[in-house]
Amino acid sequence: MPDSSPLSPVIASVTERIRRRSAPLRGAYLDRCARAADQGPARAHLSCSNAAHAYAATGADKDTLAEARAPHLGIVTAYNDMLSAHQPFERFPPLIRTAARAAGATAQVAGGVPAMCDGVTQGRAGMELSLMSRDVIALSAGVAMSHDCFDAALWLGVCDKIVPGLVMAAASFGHVPAVFVPAGPMTSGLPNDEKAKVRQAHAAGRASRDDLMAAEMASYHGPGTCTFYGTANTNQMLMEFMGLHLPGTSFVNPGTQMRDALTAAAVSRAAQITALGNDYRPAARILDERAFVNGIVGLMATGGSTNLVLHLPAMARAAGILLEPADFDAIAQAVPLMARVYPNGLADVNHFHAAGGLAFLIGELLEAGLLHPDTETVAGTGLARYTREPRLQGDGSLAWVDPHEGGARVSLNDRILRPATDPFQPTGGLRRLTGDLGEGVIKTSAVAPERHVIEAPARIFDSQEAVKDAFRAGALNTDCVVVVRFQGPQANGMPELHTLTPLLAVLQDRGHRVALVTDGRMSGASGKVPAAIHVTPEAAAGGPLSRLRNGDLIRLDAPAGRLDAPGTDLAARTPATPDLSANDAGCGRDLFAQLRRRAAGAESGASFLF
């Protein structure tokens, strides 16, 4: 295991700032969790009738459950076969029950949570439910755990809103140990850059729909997580950096002997860390300020998804911790970009894992003093455990070993993964933006340096479809900053606008200087076109974007962290007030209307729960 250097002053300072800011809220949260833990194992308080209902369908485990001495594990699953990443979870409950019995425990599916695929809903009305679904997942998981029968919980989820929602629920039940159990990425298919080229060719009219369909099906081709480094795979990185996965669990393909062995090991570990044993590790103890800072460090070092800038504050708030945009910016300036995975490079997550993956990254960052080394994790105390990799032994057992066998730590492919002393960029892949147009964020890791500053006239749109119509009409063949407003959480749920990426990339490839500015989201697949996103206050709340007009000069300056409309007196203008009633119905949107009105701003996570 690597020796860690003294903690970076920047990381220490940001952590202390978060701790002081959060102290009253965090203190109340920990007191609540401690009171729940002091009540002892929840099943001891069930009446005979309550217990009989809980155990009625448990078959061979019924007698063990009735004795109430063995650890009982709750399974909260996001299984459905609409999501390729979640389809493997179909077979997990019986595997988990078998592994629990082998560990002297029992396990039960406590409940399921919804899980929607952003890849299916991109550019469609359903995408307007996407961000809101995170909070619904937290609520649904809360209902599952409300049976109050479990000594530990196994959380089965992978994708964009699902893991953040599950973490929020795990934090709410902070006295219960929580082990997150992933399913792994699909095997590599058509390279992501080739798929992107076909998408751009189709947008430009040079490829047919049949060509596009063939490319997409060759890319998204089987069970497992999509292989680009989007939100789903950023979530998996986060769970290891924050100590909620077992080490080396994130990027092992589904349906393999190693995947099943890791799942069984997660079950065994969950049984070991309940309050019934000698190594009680409640979720509240793991989800502290240091864990969230470590997660942000991982986000910056890997050039991860911009969606996590929204999700991490909501996740932290559930654990009594307050994160602010300035925290992300300060950490980004202190942490080098050490990975190149599509859309930040040509490799996919399978290539990243083969090059050394998270074990290499965590080892390097610990040695550079950029991670808190002493955090609590589900595997034990100390993040250095996550520099070891799981290996199957000759007898089929699982062991965690030093991948470098005591020698120097090296990347197996320095085009994908580099040491902290020789990174791809000296700073992380995200920047906070402030200025005349509000506050937002930009992902720079996939954007060429010569495009980090864009100054051009604004083209104003109130919907994605209007942008597409203008593109098809040839009205965007010029330098421009495309502003798509009224896309914030209160306006229409803050959908991703990723279907605009191919169009804007075509304009950029034609030689135009273009950028996107929006109070909506892009996605974990944000690519080579500079995009100022999550702009707050949002236009629907009277934010500055609502006062822009076509032709206003906009300057996006990522190195300086600025987003301005130079020479324009926005305060003197009346905000635009378009008719947003079409957002209130169709595809379930009417069910979410009241929740949208309660949503907080993007800077604090856009949650309707807090």
C-alpha cells in the first residue's frame, strides 16, 4: 500500500471550510443517527405479528429470522431490463441470499426503486423527469427501508440519478451500514469516437438513419453500463473514492466469475459490519466531509460527469453536509487531470480499468497528498485499501493484492492514465463560472485549449427543438453562442440537452467559434464544444439569461472562470416570460408539476427534498 504524503493545504482548507459551514446541520444529523443506533437491532422491536408478516415468504430462512440473532440484510434494487446497466441485477437477489447464508446471515429484497435511462429519453419529454427522478428514487428507497427490519443494506444501482438517489436514502438511514453493489460495464463494442463521427455525419446529412442505427447498436450492444465515461461510470468511481464499494469492484464486466465473487464478497462484508458484530460501520460514519472531498477529487482527476456537480451537494445535504460551487472550483485547481476516457479521450472504461484504473489513481493521489487517507470505508479504515485489486485464487476464493507486487506503481497505458507528477493537465476538468449571466459550470477536459475562450453574438432559444430547426435552416452557420434558456429545474425539470452536441460539433468543425450557454444540463458525455451549463439563477426565476436578446455579445472565459455579456445593461431590461404550460403535461410531467415548483437552484443540487 502507498504511503500518503502530508495532505495538500488546499484540500485541508476546503475540508475545514465545509466542516465549519456544516457543523450545526451535521451535528443534528449525527445525533439523530446515534439515537437510532442506540435503540439496537430494529427486528428486536417487532411484534410477533409484525415479524410474521415480514418473514412469511422467506422459506428456508424463516426459522433463522425468527430467532433474530443472525444479521439480516435488506436489498434495495434498481433492477429493470430497460437499462442495460441494471439488467444484470435480475439475478442478484438469489445470489445474494445464497452468499448471505454462507456468511451466517439472511437477506431479503426490501423494495425496488425506479430507474430511467437518459439514453432512451434524450431529446424527448421523458427527459424532463430525469433529474427529478433522483429525489423520487431517494423517497422510494426510504419506503423500502421503512420496514425497519435490517441490520445492513445492500444498494443495487449504477446509473445517472440512481446512485445519487440511493446514497441520499442510505444517508437518511445513516445508522444502518450500507454497501453499494454494482453490476459492471458492458464489454467494449464500436469505439465511442467512431459512434460520435456517425452521429455528426447524420446531423450533417451525410449518413442515413440506417447507418446511425447500425452504429448505435454496435456501441450499446449488451448487458452492463455504457462504456463511455459518463455519469453512470463517474458514479462508480465515486463509490470507490468515497468507500461505499469494495475495492476494485466498479469496472468488472457482468456475468463473469469475478463479478459474482465480488458480489458475494460485498454480501459477506455487509454481514460483518452490522451492530451485531465487532466492526460496526454505519453509513453516517463513512459519509463524512472527508469522503465527499475525496469524491470531488476523484471527479476532477478523471474529468468526470458535470451531473455530479448537481448530485454531490444533494447527496451531502442528506448527510448533514453543505457543499458549495466554490468547493468544487478550489479542488479542481489543486487536482491534476490524470485520465483520458471518452469523451475526454479515445479509450473506454474497460481500457481504463485494464490500464490500472481506480487502484492506480487512488495510489497516485494518496502519494500526492490530494486525498484524505484516513477515511472510514466499508472495507475498513484507510483509503489505501483501495490501491489493491481483487484476484481470484486457484481455489476460487477472492483476495486483494498489490497489483505492482511491491514494485513501482506504473500505468499500463499512459495515453489513458498518467501519474500525478505527469498529468494530462495540471488542473481538473471542471471550472466554476461567475459573471453578468449568473453562476454556472463548464467541463473543459474534452475541450481543446484554443476553445476555452469564446466571444461571439448570442442566438437565443427557448427549446432544443428551436435550435435544431435553426440548424436545419442554415441559420447558425456563423460564430455564435447558442443560449438555450428556460431549461432549469423550475421551468421544466432541467433536462439534459445532449442531442444538441452533434449539431454544435458540426458547426465547430466547419470552422465557426461556437459555444452553448444554458440553465439546463448537458450530460456525462459533454464533449468538445464549450458549454456553460447549470446557469443559476435560472431564466424561469428571472435570472440574467431571461434578459438576453439576439445579438448580445457573450464572452465565455473558462480560464478566468467568467461568463459575461460585456457592454449590455441587463438590469435595465424586462425578463422574457414565455408560455411554459406545455411542460406541465404529457409523459408523466403533470405528476411532477408541484415538485418542479419546489426545486432548489442548481448551485445547491436542484433538489425538491431540502
